[in-house]
Amino acid sequence: MIGKIKKTIGRREKISFPDLGLFNIEAKVDTGAYTTALHCHDILMDTSFEKPVLLFKLLDPSHPEYNEQEHRFTDFSKKEIKNSFGDLEERYIIKTKVKIGNKTINTLISLTDRGNMRYPVLIGRKLLKNRFIVDISEIYLTEKKIKK
């Protein structure tokens, strides 16, 4: 049986979340993490509607792509996830599209405050599995090479 050809990516890549209006955001590829995490703040579940609504803002005001837009999701869940320090943290999970190179993937991502982390996005194994190979000696392999 011949497997699918996997795209090689580096330890850091520029990725996009088209449904969230985020494009070319720097992400750290972390094969030690299971889930993909996206930095956000002002996370709130509003129960005043007929169906609970998850509200959040992406990135930080200091980030060049920050736009103060409040995102709203009615299709979300909650899950306990171990953070990078090994502590259990309850996070909201949403399903959205992630674009890495020319691949667009529907995936689950966890929302968390990564304000004290260097990269606003962490790409985990669940998104990578059966799609990508990681070359830790490289970065930005999905960007188009421009010939001079």
C-alpha cells in the first residue's frame, strides 16, 4: 500500500485561519503537543442567548495583525488539556480551517492565553499526523520560493 505524500514543513511556519480573518501568522510546530493552540483573550461564554455563545478576541493589541474583532462561536466544546508546564487547563475548543502552504485543513483548535509565549500559534501532532513531516533544521518551508 502506498501512503499519501507528506509535505515537509519546518519548525516554524506561517499559517492562516481564513474563517477567522488571520493570515500569515507565525506558528511554532511542536510534535510534543497533541492539540493545536491559538492565542486569544477576553474569552467568555455568554449564556444569555437561546444557545450558549463563545466570545473571544484573537492575538494581543501589540500584535501587528490584532484588530479588536470579537469572534462568536455557537459550536464549541470544553476540554482539559495539559499546558507546556504539565498543568491541566480547561480550554474551549473550536473547529475551523487552517491553511498551511497550499493545504487547507478543517481541524479542532484550543483557545488559550499565549500572551507570555513567543509564538501566538502552536501546531500539534493531531493536525500534523498523516499530512506533514517536520524538518527541525528548517523554517518557513511552505512559503513560495521567489527566484531573483
